[in-house]
Amino acid sequence: VARRLSLRKHPECHSMAGGKAIEHLAQTGNQELLTFQLPMQQYRNCDFSFSGLQSVINNAIVQKEKEEGIQEGEILSCVKDVAAAVQHAVAVYMIQRTYRAMLFCIKNSILPSKNATLVVSGGVASNQYIRKVLQNLADANDFALLCPPPKLCTDNGVMIAWNGIERLRAGLGVLHSTTGVRYEPR
């Protein structure tokens, strides 16, 4: 979304990563300007998919560009409101799906009856708005919330690569030859 909004061109966000730029702009935006239909509402499971939400958001951005008479790549005058609405939609979606997962775990006795903990990591865990709503969800359901410090909440790709480095160093499950490995690029 940050790339689609061209936030690298925004004077307040030119040196920020996309998620950080969205969070920064959302602080002074009106999240009620836009509402987005959340994906997977018909599925009563715990799965996450942001591709549907991304499509809805992209369509809304295209509509706003048409309304303002600007081309893709130019900054919308309502970019802070779009950022706030996006951040809020992501937070609501995460709460819905996470709450389902919590209920599933409780119903199936997967978690201990006391001291259940919700762990949130990755880049999204550095977003203070999302942390706050997840903290509220955890508190309302007698869960502890555990998040690394924001400076350690890096992109999941980086964490996966680091895990690979540690596994290589330890000699655990590392494939030393790709002979016989079949893959299908997207």
C-alpha cells in the first residue's frame, strides 16, 4: 500500500519503510474517511489473507486518484486519511482472525487454562496502533501479549533468512545440494 501511495515521495516519509510511513501518516489521518470490506468474512476459520484487502484498497486509491484528477505516482491530498483507514482495517481484520484462533485454542484445550500468551512478531508488531488493539484483545480474553521491542520487529523475510543462517551454522536440516529439488516460480 505504501508503494502504491508513492510514500517515498512524501516529504514526511521519504526515508521510512512502508509500514512505518503508513503508521506515521495515520496518526494525523481520519480513519473514517474510507471503509474497506474485510476479506474472508464468509470463512469461519482462523486463516489470514491480505490479498483481498489489498485489492479493495488499491481500487479505493484508484477511485481517489480519479476524484482528485491525479496520476498514479502522485501523492493524494487525503493520503493521511487513506493511511489511517488502511491501518485501522488491518487492525480490525487481525483482531477478528486472531480472536477466532484464540477461541479455537481455548475450545480445543490447546492452551493452558492459565497464563495463555499471544505472541506477535514481525514487522507488523512494530506498529503501535496494532499493538494497542491486540493488547486490548489479549486483556479482554485473559491472555498476556508478548511482542519483541519494536527495533527487533523486522520483516519476516529477514527473520526467515536469519533462521536459515542459524540452522546452517548448527547443521540442522540444511540441503547442501539442489539436485532433485523441484520448484515452481510464480
